[in-house]
Amino acid sequence: MKVIHNWIGVLSVVCILGVVSCNKNDNIELISPLYKDLNLSGRGNLEIPVLTDNWHIESVLYVPSNEVMLDKEGNPLTLGDGTIEAANGWLALKRSEDNKLIVTLKENFDVSNERKFAIYINDGSHRDYVSIVQQAGAEYELVKSEYEEIETEREIYVSDEGCSSITFTNNTSEAVWEPTGYIFEDVVESSSFESDVYGAFDWTQGKNIEISMPELLIDNKIYWTDRCLYREGPTTTPYIKDIPGGSKILVQPYSTLKLRGEVTYCKRVYNCTFTIENTSSGTRFETSGVWTHITPIATHTISE
């Protein structure tokens, strides 16, 4: 852990705001200088010894905006005993049994902004601080995937959703082959990732990340095997990729043929756990969520 000494400006702001005392005669330290100014990249648990028994956290200041940070209930972030989590989801504070301040930080995914905040300690007579800078990871990589299907959610059903009707008229003396894929041109395959876990989608940093997902197996036959775009919410792709070159039907001479379509779909739902690595720091974390996949497994062309 690298110790830094560039927080004079921060302390000046704090003195102006009156958050901490700047009395030059008050030279009692509650935090060793070794732990006052800390810098890290990636997530981590920082163990900070406090040089007194009777202490509490009176406030936490987010330095870039000079705003007092809040807890999950919307109150200023303070701590006497136990554990408390900030409303932002990436910071938690704990007082350990051996009188240490444990600062737990989740990943910073914003490459354009480092996190800067100061924790203010009070023992009833004196005030002191810990200032922390957390750099963002330059890049993240998926290193492990685990899947478990929620079998009760699997459903196979028939629907005309996305299907249209089409009429072929052959006014010639010869039979003509006509493509039928246009009936299904609006039929789509849907992939949807959902998660309420902190950073579940932020680690992609806006990049298009495709993930190999479990193949669709029905009665020992593979109906689907592919990669899906890892993005929050639904992503759809056309089911028929090559309409003119796909299925065709023979239209007899001097005849009219009207067709409509139906599709057999398979819906399945998986619990997913992904292990992500910060390639800068080497730290890893897990994120989890639910993947819902709806894909056509058969099309039906019906003559009317």
C-alpha cells in the first residue's frame, strides 16, 4: 500500500467548512501518520489502527464535491460500533474487536475519475482523519463463469409473435420458387441480463462484451449454441439471418398462395455468477444475476 502526502488542500477545505478542528495546539494524533494518506487501485479491505479506545467516526467527506457522504437511510455516514455501509454501495466501514477501522472498498469503474474521500475520527476531545484515493481499474476481464438453470422456469410454447402473412401470385405458365423467410423477418431471439449487484455491468466500461452462454439442449439435441452480448436488459437479434437464401416454397402456375407463420419458442432462465479480474491490480470479485433467454427452435409455415 503506497502512502501519499498530497492532501494539504483537502485539509484546508475541511478547516474552512468547520468539519474538523484546525487548532495548531491540538497535536494529539488518533491515526498514525503512516495511515493518514492512502492510495490504492482496485478493491480492498484497509485495516487502520486507531491510537485510542474511545473513538467514533463523526463524518465522511467526498472530496471532489465536498459533500458529506450518507448511509443507506440517507443520514450522514457515522459509526460508533459495528458496521455501516454508504448509500453509494461501494464503501463500508467497520470497527473491529481489536479497535481497528476496517475500510472496505469495491471497485472504481470510472476511468475518468478517481475516488477521493476523508474519514474523520473523534475521541470526544480530539479530531483526526484518514484520507483515501482509489484509482479506477484500466480494464477488467471475465475469468470464470458459472451457470445454474432454474428448471421450473423453462417453457416451450407456440406463438405468432413477430410473424406476418404473405401472398404469392404466379401469373406465369411455370412453377416458381419463392422465399418464405419474409414471414418471419420480425421474429427475434432475446437475451436479457438482470442484476442488482453493485458493478454487475459497470466492469465492461461501455465496451461490447460477448459471453458464451449454456447451449440449449432438448431431448439430447442441441438447438442453440452461441455468445450473447453482456448488457443490462434485453438484447434482440433477428432469427432469420438470410431471408432470400433461406426456406422456399413452390408456387404453381397461374395460382395465388397465401401463407402465415407460427414459431415454437423455448424460454429458459439461469442464475449466473461471473468472476471478474482487474487487470491492473490483479484483484478479483464476483458478480451475479439472472439471464433470460428466449429463442425460436422451429418455424411453421401455414397455408390459408
